[in-house]
Amino acid sequence: MNLGKTVAQRMREIRIEKGLSQTYVAEKLGFKSSQRYANIEYGHAKLSLEIALRVADIFEVDINDFLREKVKHFD
């Protein structure tokens, strides 16, 4: 299992759930291009712990949320 890719995929899911754009997150991170952040989400660039911590802060979630799979509830 590629943990980096799994974490990046979960980051994408949470970003979408929060209604945030890649451009918004990239700007908050101080990236000059939203493509840099998109590359992280798609697993084309390495995700550092520092960036993961900063993204968790932007999303207002615990960094451990990036490690948890989305749980579907059936009623």
C-alpha cells in the first residue's frame, strides 16, 4: 500500500467534503500554482509531513483523519 497516495486521496475527499477548491488550498499554503497542490493530491508529488500538517489545519481536521478511510453508514 502506498501510504502517501492513500493519504493524498483522503485529503482530496476531505477537501471536496469541505467545499474547498485546490486553488484555495494552494493559496493558503503559499504555493504560486494550484497545480503544485493538485500534484500532491493526485500522488504525482511527494507529500511531506509539514504540508500534511498545514493542510489539516486549513481543513480544520486532525491529521489522523487523513489516515482513516471514509466509513459509509447504512441505515
